[in-house]
Amino acid sequence: MNYCGDCGSLLNENYNGNAKKVCTKCNWKWYDPPVPVVIVFVSTQNNEMLYVRQKWFPENKWATVSGFIDKHESAEEAAVREVREETGLETRVIENWGTIISKNRPNDLYIMVHCEVNGGKLQAGDDADEVDVAPIDTQRLIEGSIAEHMLLKFLNN
Ligand SMILES: [Zn+2]
């Protein structure tokens, strides 16, 4: 952020306070808040889980559903909506597992939600290249990813 969100003037980077930058004209402050992102571990009642991948992923590696939370939407509501949009599946929220920071994306605050499939028809949406529901397999997930972290948590519960 280089310019004031209120009046458009240049922000002062050397502000000495809680805010990261402050407007040189109107004193508007920018706090550089993290962006809340929901990430969803989706299980089924048959010991399967939902896998999602993009074309640019390493070969045979999958992730899970994630997406930005809309204004006026809870993390749990965003979880159900994102799963529906990316995969066509309907889910119910089982539990909110709290937050985690990604090493690769330090500006995002990930909120981990566990959902269970209860309907819908599996079909890749606009934000996913491939979707799959298959038996649980840690090897399919990117090592060190939040998706892997969530699966391990699920298995250890
Ligand atoms: Zn300003």
C-alpha cells in the first residue's frame, strides 16, 4: 500500500506507531492486516477425502479447498460455499480447527475448517483444475502443506 485509502495522498513509511504507514495529509492509518482465508479439510463417511489440484502443482500432488472469506460471512459459511463452488459437493461443518500461518504466504491468515460431505455431485469448478474423492492418502498431498497438516490432525483425532 503506497497511497492513502481515504484521500489518495502518499503514505509515510516511517510512521512510529502501531500502524505500518500513515497518510501525510489526513492521518489515515494503514495497519497491514492479514487476509483471512478459509482452508477446508473435507472427509466423507466412507474414510475418503476430497482432493483438489491445479495444473501447475507437482505431478500427482493435490491440495484441498481454500478461498477468501467474503464480507459478512463466517469462516464456516465460507468453507461450505468454497467447497460447493470448487467441487460441486455439499458439506456440513464438523469443526473449526483454528488458525495457522503459511510460511509461503505470510500475509494470509488461514482458518482451518473440517467439513463432511453430505450431498452434491463432484465436478471441478472455476477455481480447480481437477477434483477427486478417494481414500485417505497422505502421500497425495504436498509435503509440508497446510492440507497435509490438516489430514494428519484428522488422523490423530
Ligand atoms: Zn489521506
